[in-house]
Amino acid sequence: MKSSKTCYGMTYIENSEIPNGNINHRIELEYYKIKKSRFKLLGKPSKKYGIEIQKREYKNNNFNVESNSVNNISRNKEKIIEIIDTLKTHKVTPIELNDVLDDLLKEQSV
């Protein structure tokens, strides 16, 4: 099985966007499309797509990285890109990915 991931965008979380926000450091969110291909002996390769979110928090001269991914969401690449755009627009973090993805998948057929 071959696996690859492609970055589909980045956004930032501002202090004003956090309830009771008293952070004074930068938070970056990156959104990735994951593609897993399995080659079949007869026929076209089977492709399934997933999503990964990476969060970087820069404090002082260090940074912390948090990530979460969900594989095998759909075979439809356009739907995955549409979901990633929604996640990015709403600045979904890695910890929120599973719950938000469950809600989005209930609303649309993937």
C-alpha cells in the first residue's frame, strides 16, 4: 500500500478567537489530504482518502506539535477537499477533528 499526504492549506488562530483568550503566542493549523493506494492485480488501483490536521503552538523559542488523522474516509477526492475547506474555514483543531468529521459525514454522503 502506497501512502502520501498533501497540504491543502494553513490558517492561524488569533487571541481574539479564543474564549477568555489570554494567549500571546502564535498557533498555526495545517490541513492535509491523505491518499492511500492499493494496487490490484487486475484493474485500476484502489484509492481511499483521509484527513490530517497539525497544530503548532509557538511559545518563547519552542513549539509544540499536536496532530490527528482519520484515514479511509472516502474514495471521492473532491468530497475530501470540500471537507478540508470546511475544516479550515472553521479553524478545526486536531482534538476536534473526530467529532466535527462525524457531524459533517452525517450531513452529506461521502
